[in-house]
Amino acid sequence: MHSPKLRGFRLLAFWALILFGCGYAFLERRSVEAAEPRAPKYIFIFLADGAGVTHLESARLYSRHVRREGMVIPDKIMKEGHSGLMTTHPADSLVTDSAAGATALALGCKAKNRSVGICADGSAPKSVLELAREKKMRIGLVTNSTIYDASPAGFASHVSDRGLYRPIIEQYLKLEVDLLLGGGRDQFVSGRAGDDRDMIALFKKRGYHYVSDRKELAESKGEKVLGLFGLGEMSSILERSQAGEPYLYDMTEAAIRIIQQGNSRGFVLFIEGEHTDTASHFSDAASAIHEFREFDRAAEAAYRFYQKHPRETLLLVTADHETGGFQLIQNATPEGLKKIDSIRVSIRQAVERLGKKTSSEGVDRFMAQYFQGFTLPPEWREALITEKPLTPAFSNPAASILGAVVASQTGAAWTTSGHTGQPVFVAALGVGAERFRGYLDNTDFGKNLISILQGRQ
């Protein structure tokens, strides 16, 4: 018989061996997990169309000095994650349009301007959304532009020209994009060139729940949803007249709720704020700032989701290009930003209300009604009346003059009404975010995103 001491020693040795084996297996498993790249289960791609670094910074300063608020993109996503700068040029120019820009971000290749989802060499590799669909992940497109516009189209279609709206919509249906939210009902109810098919009916036949206003969107319960909230683009912040139209934030919240329903495979969700670009084409500092703040509010909804799923989520925020050469110049002050806050109409809408062939008295009444506190120099009043542009860099004479009036008295200035070649910001948080730091080409964004989705180093 063995002594009690010997039996105790053998028992202790047995348990030590068991614990050592468990520890070794745990460490081995952790080392394997560390060696194998993880693919995020949830991917958000936020795109502020036409928004450069100065758009972000102007909105941040406005939020701080006028609203006494912070912003999620610079204060949370950038500080907790990684930041970078990204070039934007296409294959055939030094300045991109949204079609070539989106193609680079979604496919990882250079494209020619106006080409959607087609590389400069004529090839059409699968986009990040198409690859996600192959993995049985759910996919969605959200925009306050038309849903068939170049930016969302670049992530889920392949056409030679961005104006081929019906083929873009048909490819959405073929791919069965789970979630489509935006404007552009016009091309769903009546196509051009004799195509009168009711595309809404075709989507419904494929199982989509159709919604057309904010209330219906909030109450939608289907796993596949088509939401069209206007014939064309949706309204900007300063142009809103219909209470039933959802904000970008509303669509983002609804998209997150809808795309999770019955979903165990994850999702890739593209969300675009279009009106930063529209405002910049009209030299509209007030609208540009308000639209970026709304874009930031939408990103906050995704940031809250990230906080609940930090080990499974990749949150990306960027732009396709910069528009307007927007900048705060030397005379910019907090008081100037507060003056911008007094503007309650977009410059696009103001130009429409000013009309053609107005008189000097009409211009004075117009300024008193829509731009209180702003002074219009005599030579600019004459330019408004004669519809003479300030410089050839601006395509809309009245918009350029009104933008210059605001700039001269606030320091929020513009150099053009078109796109520029400035680099744009990238903010990344979550799984694989470190791949988006530094100085990137826009094709690097697409390549890195596809690589991360597929679990490659």
C-alpha cells in the first residue's frame, strides 16, 4: 500500500499536469488566433461626398464655438482609432469625379471619370459589397442623394457611364442589395428611352418592403427594404420643407436596425452624405457645415454600434474628393461662425428665389430677407443684376457672389465651384483599422478593405 503522502504527491502532480496542458492549449490557441487575421463581422463605410479636411475642421470649430458641442468623427473615431490622408486622382485626370472615386474605394483600382465599377483597363472585378454577398453577409446602400447616383452605384454595379441609371438599378435588383435607402423615385417609376417598367413593383415582387417617408421607415420590419424618399435628391438641412422626409441620421439608425434582423453572418453598410458636395458646388459655407454635422450625427449611430461590438466591427469614414477649395482664411473668427449660423436658406435655394433679371431694389430686399447682417458691396450688387461671375472658376454667377459675400465677412472662403485634387481624410476604428493610417492612395483604401473582408494580412 502507498502512503498517504505518496498518494497526495501523485494527486498534486496529476492536477499540475492537467493545468499545464490546459495552459499550453490556451496559449497555443491564442497564438494561432493572433497569427490568423480576423475578418470583421460588421463593416461601416461612411462617405462625405466632396468633403475635404477643411470641411471637417470648419464643422468642428462651428460645433465648438457656436453650439458648444463636440463631434464624433474627430473626437471619438479619430482619437480612438487611426487617421490618414488619401489621394483622390482617377486614371485619366488629376481631379476625380464621384464615379471614379467610388470605384477606387469599392474595387481597389483606378477608373476613368464617369466610369462606375469598371477599372481603367476595362476589367470589372467584384466590389467589396459583391464579395460580402458571396460570404452571405447582408449588404446595404444609404444616401441622401439619388440611390442610383455615382457613389452608391460604384459599390454595387458596373456600368460604363454614371448616367445609365436604369442599368444601375437593375444590377441592384440582380445582386439583391438587402437595403436601399435614398432619393431617386423618378427612375423607378418611369425610365427613359421607352422603358416604362415599374421598378418598385419588381422590387416588391422580389420580397422588398417599400417605404416612402420617415414614419414608414421607422415602422419597417422586413429584412429587405427599398426606401425612396423623393423623386430626385433628398432635401438638404436648410432646404427641408417636408416633415415626413427622414434625415441621414434617421436612415442610418433604421439601416442598422433593419440589416441586423435575423442576421448571423454580418453586414457591409455604405452610407453617403451627398449634400456636403452639393453645398460646396454652390459656395455655400452654411450648408456645408450643417451637412457635415448631420453626417457626423449619422456616424455617431454607427459609433454606438461599434461600442457594443468592438471586436467584430470596422468603422470607416472618408470622402471621395474635395469640392470648392473650401478654407477658413485669416479673417475667420468665432464671431464669423456665429454669423454663418444666422443664415436660414441654402445658396442654391436663394439663387432660385432671386430669379433672373432682378432690379437693384429687388436685390436689396432679397439680401434683407435672407442674408440679414451681411453687406453687399455696390460692384457685387451690379454683378448680381447683370449675372456676371466673379471669376471663371465659378460656374454659377449668383452663387459665387453670395458665397463671396459670406466669405468676406466670415472668413469661410472658396476657390472654385468644382472638384479639386486635394487629399481627403480617412478615419478608421475597429478590426483592421490600422491598415488605413498614413498617406494612402484611394485604391489602397479599396485593396485594404477587400483584404480585411477576406481575412487576409
